[in-house]
Amino acid sequence: MNSEALTKSMPKRALLHALGLTNEEIDRPLIGVVSSYNEIVPGHMNLDKVVEAVKLGVSMAGGTPLVFPAIAVCDGLAMGHQGMKYSLVSRELIADSTESMALAHAFDALVMVPNCDKNVPGLLMAAARLNLPTVFVSGGPMLAGKVNGKKVSFSSVSEAVAEYDTGKISKETLCEFENKGCPTCGSCSGMYTANSMNCLTEALGMGLPGNGTIPAVYSERIQLAKHAGMQVMELLRRNIRPRDIMTEGAFRNAVTIDMALGCSTNSMLHLPAIAHECGIELNLDFANDVSNHTPCLCHLAPVGHAYIEELNEAGGVYAVMHEINKLGLLKTDLMTCTGKTVGENIANAVNRNPEVIRPVENPFSKTGGIAVLRGNLAPDSCVVKRSAVSPEMMTHEGPAKVFDCEEDAIEAINSGKIVEGDVVVIRYEGPKGGPGMREMLNPTSAIMGRGLGGSVALITDGRFSGATRGAAIGHVSPEAAVGGPIALVKDGDRIRIDISSNRVDVLVDDAELEARRKEWRPRKPKITSGYLARYAALVTSGNRGAVLELPR
């Protein structure tokens, strides 16, 4: 046992006694419970109760649970100001600090209790790096709100602001969205990044069934947490570790279910980063190959009218896996944290609502929810949530309206300077250029709220969330700050998008682009001190998204 470095030493036992631990507790396996609880993130305000349930489960199964914290940033609260620069970069802080705590205190196993956007992948990265027996149990999704008898979510509130500004709804209706859009604790109720990653934790094999879908306010969530605490003791007994579970086949399964669910484009940043910690290189061409063979079975909000609570009622992630495996698309002989194989886990799963989880014979689309594009504007890659794009925008050509930051683009959209047919280009918002690769929900919400979602595209070296709708293409690589072609685009250049052909190009000849490249000069950093400056100096941009390459 790792913990014998502590429990076999009299001076260290003295310190453990100082915690109030008895000899009986000290002589049991020491289980770290990584709690992301805080009082500012709505998805985390219930995690204290989840953590207490995990501790009970660990104790019932013969372990000694000891809690330590992980930070978490709420993307919704950080959106639209300098706070969003800290969202993605917090992922590395979470992974690094969890590694520090787990190894410094010689834990035998871990239960991770995350919920929101960067918190889940950050802890998955830590789990892969530490390779201690680990189970994940999230805080669960928020229930959908209701306005005028229709279910709504956080992104509905963002779009309602634009609808109010253009006179489409009254102030009273806008206030109703504010008061009813986010009615409970939990991760926001649509298939946004947090819920995407919690569902994909199940698909990877690192979370028990229901981890991604049981609502935060259900008592079943507390029962799940107790089972997670008990199950980690079984994994410890059987010496089943994260890298035994998170194999190359498991990542293929996760990408397949990603496509079937229509998850957030941020999964294309996080899955490669988690795989990297497992020693697996997950190239984005791999994602296109999977997407081309995987039908999209779910249209969850904001793309459709169903919410995570309805996915849960329909059978959850295992029901989607069971349905998609009718096509033989999953590796079913892989071990999972349940102690059973994928095939054993999903054998008895039932699709209880074929309108929420479409049968493979009647999918929402024959290809997956995400597409990776390339072209002379994004020679390395860029990503679009294909399932959120209207049919008329699958191909689009229009003049570029170029902005060097999110704020300038939003001002132009709100003032009516963006018209039908335009392609909004927002650059210098990448991992280095932002720095921090901000999420662009506010510009897309402004476009949708003004009724331009079927006629205006948006391209950025920043990123988009699962809340994004419309022809929004993000994660453009190379980014502008390192001289990527997006830095060379001028107002009025024609841009052609062809999602069905996986292409995005600026219609400027090579000689002209080369001439512009010679004239281009790097910009001075926007931030010169603190963590963001260190991040910008160390971060690499590539098909793993923003990954710190630190010496280990």
C-alpha cells in the first residue's frame, strides 16, 4: 500500500492522530476524496453532500476517506470579461494540484468529485497521470427551467438578452428568463461541456452508470456517490487502475459516443489532452473517421428540445451505447470502473424513449455531431458542432468581418454592423493570443438572438461551448498569435465554408497570402505577469488543444 509510507512511521502516525484518526482508521487504506465543492459555481454547491456520501461509501467498504479540494471555474460567470481567460487554463492547475496532493500524502486510491467544464477533464488528466485506482462521481446536471410552458436553460437566457435588445420580447419576459432559466443546482441542463464530459466519463469507463445524467437534486445522486465510494475499494482490491481502463480502445469508444450524443466541441480539446496523459496520441483526423461512421442519435438542448434529465429518463449513456453498438462500433471487451467490461455494462440497457435517443435506423443524422475541418484558413484543424448547424449553413460563402478580440465583435453585432451573409472572424483569442482561449458564447448568442443564425457564420481561434448554435467554427489552428493564416485575413476577403467536405478556406491566392505573411508581425502580449503570462509562454497549440508541456 502507498499509505504505508505514512502508516508505518510513528512520527507520521502522530500527525494522523492529530487529525482525530483512530488506530483502526490509520490501519485501513487511505482514500483521497477530491472535492470540487465551492460556493460560487452552481454546479458545485451540492458537492458537499455528494462528498459526504462518498465518504460513507468508502467507510462502509473498509477504507478511510480523507478529503482535499480542487478548484473550479464557472464558465457562465466567467463569460464576457477577463475571467474567461482563466477558464481553460484552470484545467492544468486542477491536474497539477491534484497530482501534488495525492503523491505528497501517499493515497492508495482516489474518488474524484467534479462537475463543471474544466474540472472534469482536469481531474481525468490527474487520474491518468497518477494511475491510482480511481472512480469518478459528478455532482449531476441541473433541471431545465420553464418559461411560458417551454423548457429553457442557461443559453436560452443569453439569447433572450439579444431578443430583448431587438424588441422581440418584453422586459417582463426577459426577467422571467433570468429568474427561471437556472432553477436548481447542478451543471447547466443542456449538452454543454460539463454534461458532455460527465457523460464521456461513463463512456471512457471511469464513471458508474448515471454519472453523466442523474440530476443533481435527485436522491439517486447521493446513492450513486455511496456506490462510488464502495467501488473504489473494489478497484483497489483488484488493482484496477485508470490506465487499465483508459486505453486507446476506450478513447475510441468515448469519441464514438461523443458523436452519437452531439457533445460540446470542447471535447475535442479535452479528450486528446486526457489521452496524452495516458501516453496515447489522439489525432483529430481520428475524430473525423469516427464521425463519418457514427450516426447522431440525440439532439439535446441547445440543439434540440430535450434536456439531460430526459436523456436520463430514456436510459442514459448506457442506452446510447447499447443502441450505437447495434452497428458494432464499440470495443466491448474493455475493463471499466464497474469491475465489468463495456459489453457487460450495456448488455441490459434499454432505450425507453426513441424520440430522445433515436434508433440507429432513424438517426437525427447519419454522421456524428462534431466535424473537424481543414483548409488554407486552418491548415492544422478547426472544429464545428455539426449537429447545431442549420442545413442552409452547411455550405456558406461570404465576406469576412474581422475583429481582433471578442468585445469588438459583440459591439459590431449589437450595433447592426453584421448583416446576412457575413462571416465574423474573431482572432487573437487562442491559447497564446488570448491568452487562455476564451469561449465565444456571447457572440454566437447575439447572432442567434438577432435572427442571423441561418445566414451568418463565425470563425475564431478561440473556442466554443456545447451551448453554441449555428455555423460557429472554433479552435482554429495555428492561431493568430503564432502567425496562423487567420492572422492574415482582411475585411472583405471571401471565406468559403463547406462542412460536408470538411473544408474552410479564405479565397485569396497563395502569392497574396505569402505577401501578407511577410508583412505580419507578432503582437506584444496582452498580459505580461502572473499565471496567464506563464501559461502563454509554455502552452503549445495543436490537436490536443491547449496543453502545457512542462518538464516532468
